[in-house]
Amino acid sequence: MLKLLDLRNIDGGYLAVLPRPKSAATPPIEAVRTIVEEVRERGDQALIELTKRFDKVDLVALEVDREAIEAAYNRLDPSLRKALEVASLAIERYYRSEIHEDRTITQNHMVIHQITRAVDVVGCYVPGGKARYPSSVLMSAIPARVAGVEKVILCSPPMADGNLDDGTLAAAHIAKVDHVYKVGGAQAIAAMAYGTDSIMKADVIVGPGNVYVSQAKRLVSDVVGIPMSYAGPSEVVVIADSTVDPEWAVMDVIVQAEHGPDGLAWLVTWDEELASKADGICEEILMRSPRHSETVTTLQDGGFIALVRDPRQAMDVSNAIAPEHLEILVDDYGDILPLVKNAGAVFLGRHAPASVGDYLAGPSHVLPTNGTAKFASALSLVDFQKRIHAVEVGRSAMDLIGDALQEIAAAEGLWAHGQSAKIRMGQE
């Protein structure tokens, strides 16, 4: 199931030899475009029809009322409620550390103010299907709140009974989400991008999702803010050596693979014994997994063992993959960490599975996937904010910079640009 690749004789050019999931090569662009256009043109009615088509649910109302959200929070198992609140506090503390005050600098007699303003409305998408993700509610909505967003809305696909699960609703209550809607998939992204009679139009949309959700985000990115990262199917690279228990390393490969199809799961090692044992250990673990079918579907297409020469080559391979999650399960991770160039989040040491980041570390688990970690980062406050600069210019500043302004304007052939400085300098 885990396909073994011996890369020890390869030097560079890894992008040409490292496989990626089939879904990355053939995304369902036209199918998603059709869904997006249906929602754009017909709003709520399209959402109701699409929910019946894809989720097999007949909806009467799209929004979950406030009483139902509070009731879900109150009846949630106290242990889970406490765990969600612990996670909520960790997320809020982390993002409060990202807050930066407005700043002012002075140069060339000008005073430049940098002002930060949050967007008005953020739409959070939380996946559903066979699993539920209350953690994604917290990881998307709480950073928005810390950033100062006024309205936070949330879309998630309904269960077979037409409702959302108590965990998702309780997390929405904890995160102070304003409106919760029972809509999933590409249609939810379209609804938040364009707005409908029931669903408020968002300024920014965040949250993980399958390949349909990710493609929908790309299609609506001309009308709504979409963070640069491609938050799609889950990915992990586990770098391990002989110092880690082989079951720990293989379990962590499975951790991200169990999210479902279209993901990517790599074990990278220079230990031949671990490389030879890993697939057998994987089979044994999967026999105990309640998500056997989802995990197998991922691993059959996107599960790999890479045998490399040494830690440096291991990082070369990882940087070429640019994974969402990178685990470095070795004792001397301090020597390897400086080699990390491309990764959404990194977990260091044998006792650091990526699941810590999924739930309780604090930084959002909404991370770049599909290779976008080469240029994108985890969800941050700046994804919910705009930076505006206000420039104060007095006569002394214009006297200082006016000649240079006129020279550049003349070079670009923009007469009025130059004149705007010249008349203020008393030269005309």
C-alpha cells in the first residue's frame, strides 16, 4: 500500500520524480464552475437543490437558529466541551501575540501612518461528510475574532437528519460565530462569495475542504478574499530515523491520511530497516482503524516511503513536496530545522505528532496544501485585515521631494503628475 521509492542515487530535480495525487493533476474545474454559477444565479433555491443532490437532505431553512446552537453547547459531553474550551484559549492566546499596533515613520519630512483595519465579514468553511471537525470552527473563527472582524459566519454540510452535529455547533458558540448555515461543498463557498437571501456575503473566506471546495475558492477569488494558501486535502511528510519507534512514525503517516481521499502521506527515512518494515506496520495499524476505507483510499493513491541517503537529502525531498505538515521525528532535529524551506507547520521531536497542531498548539491548522507552502503560510491575522497607509505632506516635504517627483513623472510621460508638485512648489 505504501509505495517504496529509493531516492538515494538521485541528486536534485525531485519535482520530476516525486508523484502527487491524481486529483492534483485533474481537478474538477468544470463541475465546480457549474455549481458556482448555479448559486450565483439562483441563490437559496440552488443551495436547497444542491444540498438535496449531494447530501441527500431536504432543507426547510438554511440557517441554524441561536437557540439550537446554545442547546447543542449545553448538552455536549462535558469532557469534550472542556477540551474545546482549552483549545479555544490556546488559539486565542497565540493570535493575540500576532497583534501589531499601528505604526508611524518619518522620512523626507513626510509622516507615514500604517493603519490596520479588519474586514467586515468573514466566512468560515468547516468540512463534514463522514467526519465532523469542531476544531476547524475554532481554528478559523477565533483568529478572525482576534483580528477584529465584526461578523463571522460559518457554513458546514448537514448530516443525514438535516442538522449539524453538536460538536460543530458548540464550537461555533465558543468561538462566538454570528450565523451558522447548513450548507456544504462548492455551493457553500459560492454562497459566501456572492451572498444569497439567507447567507451574508463575506469579504474573506477561510477554512479547509476537499478538492471541490478548494477549486470553488479559486473560481470566486475575483470577488472575495481568499488566503494565498490552497487549503485542500490533508498532507504530511514524516521524517524519521532509527531512534523513533517505527509504529509511532507509521501512525503519524496514517494520522493525516485518515482525513480521506486525495491527500498525501510520506514517510522519509535513511534507515533501511524502518523503510522495509513500514508497509507491514501500516497494514497492522489499519486493521484497528475505524476509518479504514478513508485511509486506504488516501494511501493507495498518495502514500509513499522514500529511502534517502541522509538527513540533508530527506529535507531536500520534503522541501520539493512542500507539505502541509512536516514531522521531524529525530533526536537531533535542531540540526535539521534550519534546512526547512517549504512547510505549512513543523513538528519537532519524537513526542510531537501533527495532531497536536490540529487541535491544541495554538496556530491555526488551516495550512497551505498542494505545494502552496512554497509561497504561502498558515492562516494568520493579516488574512483578515487590510493595511492602509496615510501620508502627511507639508510644504517642507514637497520642497524636498518635488523635483524628484517631477523627474519621474516626466520620464513616464504623465504631465499632470508633475504639475501637481510644481504648483505646490510655486514653480508655476
